[in-house]
Amino acid sequence: MKKTLAVVLSAVMVSGLALSGCGGNSTSATTAAPKESTTAAPAETKKEETKGEAASGEQVTITMSNWLEAEEATSDIFKELLNDFMAANPDIKVESQAIPFNQYKDQVLIAGTSGNAADVIMGNSQMMSAFNGAGILAELDDLASGDVLDDIYPGYLSGTTYGGKVKALSWAPHPIAMYYNKDLFTKAGLDPEKAPATWEEMTEAARAIAKLGKDEAGNTLYGLGIPTGKVAHTGTVFNGIFYTYGGHFVDDSGNVDLNNEGNVEALTWTKQLVDEKVIPAGLEIKDLRGLFASGQIGIIFDGDMGRSAFRSSSGLNEEFDKKMGIAVIPAGKTGRSETVYTEHQLGVFAKSEHKEAAVRLVEYLIGKDAMVKYHKSNAVLSARKSIATLPEMNEDYFMEVFNKQSETASPLPATNAMFDNAMNEVTKAIERIVVNNEDIKTVLEETNKTIKEMYGQ
């Protein structure tokens, strides 16, 4: 469905944060300077130029908008990756446009709709949906290497495909997996070295932990931490629970379809565990992370970035890992491990005059050398099968689990520029059900109507 510019621009004013929880400090745009090197370009970056200055041997300058350079945790490695690319591709100079995360979506949309976006556009799943709705992303089916496209996990490739056309490529995906507290498993009479393999096993394990009641300090213990309130993130990650019960947010035709049997069953299960005080009611992910880090929650669903959050919040740093188990999401009604992911993605501006050079940068950044270096610095994952299975990307069991989870991770149904707004409505619906005790089907039907109007359906 075509989106009007007015809809797209109104969406940015109320957009939510990504699952990855990125944020940043303001910084001015900078240019990464090339460094001298005799390193040859990786084979996959030597895609033959079909036209443009790069093909004639002259140096071209391309720009890349991003928030990585605006954040302390990623600024240095991002600059290093750009320098590596320029050293391997002396015919291309890259200028970085660093934009703080909380301003990023708005600024890129404004630049793109006025014809001034960067050649390479970074984004996350929700942002790219808005960028695509604004018509600022180039089709990559013919620009990108077929070998690269074939190497991306199908679930990740589908998340960057709109109307049958690839509009971006996955970079640093964050699938959601399951963490559990080994100490609480032991106290509840469960095997701390054996994670629940099915949804039923997980539910019973959570109930067993909740029955412990309180810890030594008198704090209430919960069996399972699932976001059920406050922010759009709650509605976003709840798509994984919907999928577990065979439900969905949109149907096969792309129409909003909240009031379906699977969703009703998923929310019935959630409401029951909230009533049993197995799941704490009305909390968002940051609250749940704190409770898990302090040993008050037995099981939690989170992305790969969760480990660093737990280490920091617990005050134990890497020692916390001894208390922590990790596993793929247990198989539910569909018989498979259902989960969703968010990710960083890279697109090319539809009006770029240097699309071939821009694609060379994109393919370099998602290629082996760059991903291994980025992983070593920030423990990111790769969406490419040949890279995700490398020993360097699976240096411990934690990384093995998340790379395994990538095989069944599904994209967020962010096919509409108003997706973030819609997830706010889903969050409100979940709160009405688990906190206000409203009727599930009635709430879903009312929310479905609201979102369909929002989507123009």
C-alpha cells in the first residue's frame, strides 16, 4: 500500500525506540580519513562498476548517515571500519554523517524527502519501514551481489524486503532468546543445566520458581519476565508470543488482524500467569532486566545485548555469567522456536548518484572482515549464514545460542510507516487486559479497529 508523505512525517513524531535500546550523545558530522594500507579488497567488495566515476578510476565521495559515530560504545570501531574500507577501496572516500539516535529517524526522513539524504542510510527495522514508505530507498535486487543476498538468512532477508523488492541489507541483527537464573532453577528443584525445551516445560518451570515466594531479603520472586506495559517495545516484542501460539499482527495479505485465535490464546496464557503472580504486571523491559539481574526473576526473554545489561546492573560484571543460563526460545504451539528480532540495516538512497559505490560500502560492512572485527569489538551478530557459523563468531556458548536463534527468528511486521504507533496501541491493549482485567476479545477488536484506521485500511 502506498503511503502519503503526510502519514510518514506524522509517524516520526511519535516513533518508539528500537529493541536494541540504542541511544546516543550529540556530535557533529565527521569525515573518517583514509589510512595508508596495501591491503587488497575482499572479493565481495570488488563488484564490477557498471557506470559512474568509480568505474573510470576517479575517486568519488559518498556519505553515510548513522548513529554509531555519535555513541561512545561504537564510535571508534565504526571509524575503523570506514577507514578499512577506504584503504581497500582508494577510489571511494566516505564521509560520515553522525546523528544522535533520538533525532535520527526524523532527520533522515526530512533529508530524504527533500532529496538530500546520505548515499548509505543506516536504520533499524522500524525506521526502514518509514524510509521505504517515504520512497527514499533504492531497490537492491540488481545492485547487490546475488551471492551476498543468497547468503543472508531468509528471515533476515524477508525483513528488508518490501513489495517483493529488497530495500536494505541486514547488519548486526538482535534476535530475542531466553535467559534463565541457574540459582533459582536449583532452589526450585529444576536442573540448572537443562533449559526448558517446550513452552509447557518453561511455563511449569516459571510456576515452580514463583512458588518459592520471596528471597532472603523479602523480595518477591517471579518465574517469568515478559514486558506487559508502558512503552511501544512491549507491543513490539509481544509479536514473538503471538507467533508462538500461531497468531499474528497482520494476515498474509498485510491487513491488521489482531483478534485471531492465536493472539487470544497468547493473551489468555499471559493473563493467567499474571494473575498467578508468575509474571509481574505492567512492567517494561528495563524494569525486568533489573529484576533479573538482582535474582528476582527466573526466566526472561531478551536480545544478545541483555548480557551486558545484566552484568552491569548486577554489579557482578562477568561473574554474573555463572548464574545465567541461555537457550533458544522454547518451541510452542507451532512446534518451532518462535521469536522476533530487530537489527541494524543498511540501505542506499534512491536518488544517490553513486549507487554502485554505496553498495560496495554496504557489502563491505556486512562482509566477513568487517563483521569479525565488529564482533570482536561489540559482540554483534551477522545475518549471513557463512559468517554466523565462523568459529570467530561463536567463541562461547552464548554466541552459539544466539547464532542458532537466528535460524528461526522472524522479522517484525513493520510493513507500515505507522508501525511504532501501532505497537503503542498493542501495548495499551496488553495493559487493559492484564492490569485492568478487560475482556480479551473486546480489547483486541477495539484495538484492531484503531490500528486499521491508523494504517488506512
